[in-house]
Amino acid sequence: MSAKAANALRRKGARRRKARCPVCGRVAVTRFAPFCSLHCADVDLVRWFDGGYVVPGHEPAGRAPNDDDNDGAA
Ligand SMILES: [Zn+2]
């Protein structure tokens, strides 16, 4: 490999895309990664608490919607 090609490869690796804050889209800051600020980290946390984010997965199964009504009533 020529020195020129090696240099090009090194440069390509060094030029990493800057991570963007998933909340507002600004450039993320290492201290609050992957967010740009403490504010955006909090916004993301609140979204999780509010159920705005749902981890894709299986639905809770085994309980029919009306199961509570006849528990022990028979
Ligand atoms: Zn942000």
C-alpha cells in the first residue's frame, strides 16, 4: 500500500460523522452524549416515563381483557 493510500484511509477514519442529538438534532456533546444538553437528556427521559417510547417486543399475553370480572366469582 502506498503512503498516499494509507494517508487517505487514515483521514477517512478520522473524519467521523458528528453525532446528532436525537431530541433536537443539534450536535451532541460528549458530556451529555448522545444528547446536546442536560435539557434534551431530561426531555428524552420524560418521554420514556410518559410511554412515548415503546420498546418493540411481544404483547403481554395470557390475560383476556375481561379476566378480572370472573376471578373467584364462580
Ligand atoms: Zn438536543
